[in-house]
Amino acid sequence: MRRKKRPIWHRIIPFTLLVISVLWLAIAAIVHEATADDATDAADAPVAASSSASASSTSASSTAVTTLSKTQVAAKQQSIKQALNTYLAQIIKSGHVAVSFYNLAPVAGSTAAKAKDASVYAEGALATSANAQTQMVAASTYKLYITAWLFHEVATGAKTWTSSDESGFQAMIVNSQNDYAEAVLKSSGGTPINTYLSQFGITSPFHYSGAATTSSDNLLTMLKLLVKGQGPFANATYRNKLLTAMGKQVYRDGIPAAASAADPGSTVQDKVGWLGTTDNDAAIVTTPEGQRYLLVIMTDNGSYQNFSAIKTYAEKIQTIVYGS
């Protein structure tokens, strides 16, 4: 007897159920994996945020210590000025020395300008002087006043600069020769020059008789006008003419020698003067790191054309303010 054949759907239904079960298990596994990944990402997010916050905090802390606080700046400035004033008080005891010091801001972009203590050296923050109002023999530093007058005359159209003026000027500043300066003083007269200089607060350096006189503060005023390009030095061409000549002047045993000893590579533009026992130096100094300052030292108890005392004073002053 033959067995009755079962309907085809008896075979299809179990197979279909098996396929559906397999698909359901696969989908469940995928969903589970995706859920686990999201949970992991969520767990990791606070860690990443924490790490980022930590990095930002570290960066902020690092930035915070790159400059001194206002309190630290003030304390350092006070310390420097106290040491400087103590030293100046010692060297002027004899009454034969006058000093004016004025710090300029560091050169933009220089090492000094980028240093964490750059704010300590904000322009004028360390300025000081001793015996600076006393009128002393100017010697050849008066040629800065002659130069100011000449540049003023050219600027106002009262004078035309000639080749003769150029050669005379160079000899006057670079070699400190007297002929040209004396000729200008004679032709212009001391009174008009004194009147012109008075607008800058400079006491009359020229007299009816006797040597020209001035103070260290008055010479400092000239240097300030020069570095800022103001007053008689507003014309850049003539200003640079004077600065270049001062950089080449040949008597460099005073402040130039001191600056080089304190910080090799320092550059100095200055005008010296000597007469009898008087030795003076008025200078613009720039260190290799980019610090800049003005310094005038006048002495009248030395020997003829002897700048050794000025060198000693200037080197100590630079070391106190800027270190060795």
C-alpha cells in the first residue's frame, strides 16, 4: 500500500519559520552591537571633554606664567630704582658728578620685548637722576644744541644746507672739532639760540663770556627729542644724519666702552665733551637683547680727556638696571 504524499506547505512552513528565526537573531545581534557602541561613545565623551579641559587648563596655566603680575613688576621696578639711586648717591657725594638716566621701551619684536619681565622696562619706569639740575661746563656736548638750532633753521627755511655745512657738521660731531660750531654761534648769536632752546625747557647754555654750560637733565631732553623725532629732529633725514654721526664719533672710552663691557655687542650713539678737568658724555644705548636707554654723565674733577670715571659709572648703571 502506497503512503499518501504530504502537501507541499507542510515542508514550506517549517523552512520559513527557520529563516525568520535566523533573521531575527541576526537583527537582534546588530541592534545590541550598535547600542553597546553608543554606550561606549557616551562613556568616552566625558573623558575626552575632561582631557580637553585639562589641556586648556594646562595651557592657561602656561600662559599665565609668561608675564609677571602687576605686583611683581612693581616690586622689581622698586628694587632696581632703589639700587640705582643708592649707587648714584654715592658717586655724586663730591658734588662734581651729575647723572641723568632714562630707560626707553625695549625694541619692538626684540628678545627683551618678548621677555616675561618686559613690563618692568616700560618707557620711563626706571628713570632717575642725581645732581641733574646743576649747571656745569658743557664742553663739546653744547654741539648738540648747535645742531638743534641748525636743523631748526633749515626746517623754517632760514637756512639752506650746503656741502660746506655737511663737512663742518661731520667734523663737529664725529671728531668734535670746534671751528664749525664756533662759526655758527658767532653768526647766529647766543641769544636767539637760547631763546629757541627755552621752549624745550633748556636753560640758556650760551653766555656773553665764558664757556657754555648745561645740566645733565637738559642734555637728556635733547636726547629724548632726538630718539622720538620731535622738535628740531622731526625731519627724518636730518635726524638720521645726526644719529649716524654720533654712532661714528671717535672718542669711545666713556659710555660706549662701558656698554660693551656690560653687554658685548651693545651699540652707542653719543656726543662727548671735554675741557680742562671736565669730561662729559651723552648717549643713546641699545643692547643686543633690544633694551634701550639714555644716559648723561657729567664730571668736572677728572683730568683732560679722561673718560675712565664715566666708563666706571656707566657700566655699573647698566648692570644694575639690565644685569650683566
